[in-house]
Amino acid sequence: MLGTTNGAIVYNLVEDVISNSVDRNAVGFSPEVSEALRELKSFNYSRIYQNPKIKGEVGKIGRLFETLFDLYLEDITKENRKSELFSGFLGGMSQGYIDTHSPPEVVRDFIAGMTDKFFMRQCQQRLLPQSMPSRF
């Protein structure tokens, strides 16, 4: 009912909350979407957030977040325009956002908006050695 991708789920949630809140004194989901969201949250908690296999990786993931944060903070401080922070995030932001947010806040917002796949790809690109050609 909500969708099969994060983008579809967000879109459907936004659509539902808007259509069910117009001309009302409260903001909320329809009963059907509210129940579907409750089931999705329950699924996520049991299969993802409280999964023992994933819990065992939390320390590693935290260190990756910290390391990426430091790298992106360095990128913004040194104005590394090749960084995804500039090309993929700040390039789409208004000047008002840029003027009113400190570098750590910008980095926080950039990382907070990452999907899991993008985060892992950034870790791979930024933290792992790249393969070298067999011949130099």
C-alpha cells in the first residue's frame, strides 16, 4: 500500500497526509495509511533496528559516520569542489541555506539525507583504497 521503495513510500505518505489534512483542524494520515505505516514501523524495528546481526555492526557504522563527517567537514573548509558535498548537495541549495548554516550543520544535513546505499558507496569511494591497473 505504501510502496516498495523509500521514494515511493515518502511520496505516498506526503500525498496521504496532505489529502487527509486539507480543510481540517488537524494534520494526519488516513486510517488505512496510518495502519500500514504502523505495520511498516513494526517490521523495521524487528527486522532492522533491533536485529542482532545489525546491532553487531553499529559500532563500525558509527565510526564510518564519524570519519565521513570529518572528511566532508574538511571538504567544505577547504572548498573541495570535487566533493559530493558540493556537487550533489550544496549545488542544489539556496544561498539562504548556505548563509545560515555552519559547515558542521551542512555536513550533518548532507549525511542525514543519504540513503544506506549512497552512504556505503561514499564509504567505499572515500575510505577504501582504489584498485590499481595491472600495468603502470
